[in-house]
Amino acid sequence: MSKVLSLKLKEEIFKETEKIRKSIKIPRNAYINNALDFYNKIHNRNILKKKLQQESKLVTNESLAVLEEFESLIES
């Protein structure tokens, strides 16, 4: 399903977009859809990265305790 949008672009962004999409022979709608899809993937990846970093910090102490236990078992 598609949604209809009204969109205001800065003149220089519009001109550059038109130049590029014409040179690669892709319709404006497809170009903008591809660009937004790529932008969304970047942001979703950054969101996931931050979440994983936060969760990693939460388990750091526990991980170190487990590592110390393993080391003590190896030394025994």
C-alpha cells in the first residue's frame, strides 16, 4: 500500500536529486523511496547499536565474575 505525501525540499537538494535520478534513469518516486529506505536502515542500525551497548554495560560485572570463576577453575 502506498501513501501520498506533500513534500517541501530545499532548492539545492531538489536540483541535485533531479540531476542524479535522471542520470541513473529512475523515477522520482522510486528514488525517494529507496533513499528513505536506506536512511531508515541506517537509523535502525544505530538504534540497535546503542541498545546493545547499553545492555552490554548492564552485564559487564556479571561477565567479569564468570571469567574470574573460569580462570580460578583453570588454575586449580
